[in-house]
Amino acid sequence: MRTSLSLGVRGLRRSPRQALWRLWMPLDIDRVHELPWAGRQMVAAGPARILDISSPKLLACWLAEHTSAEVVATDVWVDEIQSWSELVAHADPRGRRFGRLSLEIADATALPYDDASFDAVFSVSVIEHLPYETDGAMMREIARVLRPGGIAALTFPYREQYAEEFVSHDLYGQRYTGTPLFFYRHYDEQTVDQRLLAGLDLDVVERGIWTKSGVREASDASRRILPTGVGLGRAFGPGLVVIGARAMRPGQLTQLAKDNVMHLALRRREAEPSS
């Protein structure tokens, strides 16, 4: 949260639109827990080179400023990279705070990086949005670019039973023409094991959840009173931080709420010694 506010204050004069958004909405509900957790995984791994796959760029900025790691933050959307590049450049024109941060356009399913070229990878609430079965392609790319012994940290929605959600409006550059568009999926135990982990040299080192009791009900109630097109972030801003801190709680995999977020830490296996 402090990183968001710092970027907002420092970039206010030259990037007022992006800066004001960072001040008004420092963190979304889920990010209150997701970003600190992923950051702890990155710091504990002690990596020299970190890859961020399309996560909110706040964590990449924090890691570049507060650790000695080189951080490569990617996104498939050109506008997202351009917006963050502008804000970072205006908030830190001499590169003293974010000099080790690179913001690059990259497709998570076909990363433009060499094999075993990163010490750690994180992706916060991204993989669930990949359509069809391209989430498996993203996982293969993570395993490919991660060095043996390296750590990957991911978060995504999780339920007792697999489910998909669709929307009836334009989304991520896609035009709504009457057929609902895929928005994201809720994984379950089977799909995590089969779609995200099967056949890869990745071992689970941590698997847990946060429950989100009441968040969906509050969101649905808010949407009934908000004007069309006004998102929760625009309406409630800093209040989302309070909602996230109060509503999301560590949970148990054996006692799931209707909506949950899984955090999954993985380590790429070391190569077997040749005989």
C-alpha cells in the first residue's frame, strides 16, 4: 500500500491520471493478502532475477526498490505497460528507486526468455483469466524459464468444485456481441493437480487458502446501487483495503467458503545427478 501511495505522490505532477488512481485505489480487496504473501516468497528465495507475469505492478516496484534483485514485470496488454512505464519514469526520473525494474510486453503462454533464466517467478490472480486450456501453457512456460531450485508463487480463485464465470460486456479488448465472454475460473483440487501441476518438474512447497466470506454478497449489493459502468474501485477506493483486511481470512482446505483464494508456492526440481 505504501508503494502505491508513494508512486501516486511522486508522479502526481507529471502523470496526474495514473497517480491519482494510485492514491485513490492503493490496493484491491484480494491484493491486501496476495501481494504481501507473494512478496514474502520472493524475498525468502533470495533471488537475483525475478519475473512477474502480469500481476499488479505494485509488487514488482516494491521488490525493485527494497531488494537487490533485478525485476522483469510483464503484461500482454501494451496500454498497461505503457501506463506503468510512464508513471514509474515520472515518479523516479533518475532511476534511484526503481532502476532495477524492467517493464516489458510478453505473452504468458509464450515467454520471450531463455530456459532457466529466472531465479523466481510470481503471478498474482492472472492464470484464472487465461481462456480455454492456455493456463497449462503458462505453467509450462513458468517451469521452463525457472532455474532448478527456483521458486514460483501463484494465487487464483479456488472452490470445492470447478466453476467458470462469464460476463455480458466488453472485456480485455474483446467486444461483447451477445454471447457471454469468459472472465475467469475457480479451480478445485482436481484441476489444480491436472491442469497446473501434472507433468511438470515442479514440487509444491506451500498450498493454502484465504476465505472470502461475504465479499461476493457485498459486491453484488453495491452493484445494484452503483451507476452502470462505475466499478467498485472507482466508487470505494481506499475502502477496498479495509474490506480486504476484514473479509479475507486464512482458511482450511477442508473447510472451504463459497469463494476462496489459493496461494501456491512451487519449487522447480533439481536435475537428477547422472550415473
